[in-house]
Amino acid sequence: MHMLYSPGCIAEDDTSILEQLPKKMDCKLVEVNGSPPEGWGLYFQEDVDISTIIGVIFMVLFVASLLFLILWTVIEHDIQGASGVSAYIVAVASMLGIWIATRNRSFG
């Protein structure tokens, strides 16, 4: 896993990583007794990372609510009103994240 996260550690002429990966053979997979042939290789599943999207939405709205709380308190001298609006923003962010998670079947 180190080489995957730090590809700069691999020398340019090093082929040991490539030798470990499955390669396409020059022949076709043959069906035996009517059952599908077994092959092997890498399967990349491309999908939207819902947990990252929810985290980004929540963090952006949380920072926005914190910024609103600080600015409204300094400008209007009203911490109670500012904290009410900030709490509302965080609550909406949480409900939005829950709604996105329940609508997506691959979340888990």
C-alpha cells in the first residue's frame, strides 16, 4: 500500500509492481461444460462518494454558521439571535446530509 500512496518512491526502471498485476492473455477464456469461464483481474467500481459529499456540505455549512455567529455578534451585539440562526443552519445541514444518505442506495 505504501507504493500506492507514495508513487514517488518507485524507481522509474523498477518493474516489480507491474509484474504483480494481472495481464491480458493472448487467448480467450474457454467455456467448460456450459458454465461461464472464470477469469481474474482488477475491477474498478466508479461511484459517487456520498460520505465525502455529506462531509463537505456539513463542514461548509458549519463554518458558514460559525462565521455568521461571530459576525452578527460583533456587528449587531446580539449573540442570542446569532446563535439561533447558526443552530438553524447546522440543523438544516444535518437534515440535508440525512436526506442525501437515505436517497442513495450505495451509502454505507
